[in-house]
Amino acid sequence: MGTSFISDGQNYRALLRNDEMAEFDVTLYGGSTYRISACSGLSDGNLSFSILDQERNILFSNNEHAMSPYWDFKVSYTIDAIIEAKLKPNQAESGCAVLLIGFQQ
């Protein structure tokens, strides 16, 4: 997560098999800068995650950014969002998806 971000104190994890997808509901507060970090095991790049608004429009997907294990972003206004996570196809048949969400003070 790094030293410049503070954890939101929540645990976001799910055991996934094959093509299962985990969904996590989050509230992102306006004026805040966030970092979402995602992993599924000992190596980076094996967990696909996307952030969607309540209408399921994709706000970010690490699939479009070389499977980056984290993303830093600023939220202009408070929104309820959904984070979807799934294992990268053909890399793992099962694993534990773990997401960390932190914010800057």
C-alpha cells in the first residue's frame, strides 16, 4: 500500500475458482485520493479488477493497463461503487482475491 496511504480498515477478500467473480461494494468519498491494490498469491498481474459505478459503467479496469496490481485515483464527488475481481484466465484455477483500499490524508 505504501506509506503515503492509510488503509480504510476493511478486508476485501474472496476465494475464487475458475471463472468465478467477486463483488465488493464500496463508498468512495469526494475530494479523496485513493489507492486500490489487488493480488491473488505471490506474484503480481494474476488478478483482474474493475471499478464500476452503480449503473455498472466501468470507471477503471486493470485489463486496460497491463494488469497493474494497483491504481491511484482522485474522486471528485462521493459515489457508491462496485469492485469486481476475478482470476486471470489460464494463469490460476483457484486463488484468494485480496484487495486493499487506502486513502491519502
